[in-house]
Amino acid sequence: QVQLVESGGGLVQPGGSLRLSCAASGSIFSIDAMAWYRQAPGKQRESVAVITGDSSTSYADSVKGRFTISRDNAKNTVYLQMNNLKPDDTAVYYCKVVARVPGGVYWGQGTQVTVSS
């Protein structure tokens, strides 16, 4: 079985920063792309940032210049550094892993990020 454990969410004031982590464990031996999604109340889940197997990155327009996605392949972990947070960034953040071995797509349980004064 493959498990994704997320951490790092919380309450932060506008302009503040948070760093999310998502560690994959279990029977996972080779990971391709890793990504962060978010879902705000009443809205559809949306892609925030993606990092491919060769560490190419892409971002939603709304977070470009503020968020940075990175990965540590030795730890099977993906990170999301979020700076200059805005109230519109409030959402549940989910990590997603596309695995080569075993094949499949896996999701984390979600971590709440709330940006409020």
C-alpha cells in the first residue's frame, strides 16, 4: 500500500508564509510527477503547482511568483513553499503523486490552510 502524509497547514495572517510537506511511504519505488491541488469551500479542486520527474515546474497563474514547489527524491517528499499568502489562498491543500512503480495516482488526505487577520 502507498500512503501520503501531509503536514504544514494552519492559520496565517495575510502576507505570511507556510511550507507544506507531503511524504509518500509504503510500497512505492518510483515516482514520476508530484503536484499540489487545493479546494476552497464551494469551489472545484484546482491544480496549484506541478513538478515532473525531471524537476520541471509549472504553476497556476494565481500563485506564480509566490509559491514554490520542490521535491526530495531520496525522501519521496514534495514541498510547497507559500509566501505572501492572501485570503483567496484559503483552502484544503492536497498532494498528488503519479507513481511509475507501482503504477497509479495517489492523493493525500488534505491539510487546511487558512489566511485571515
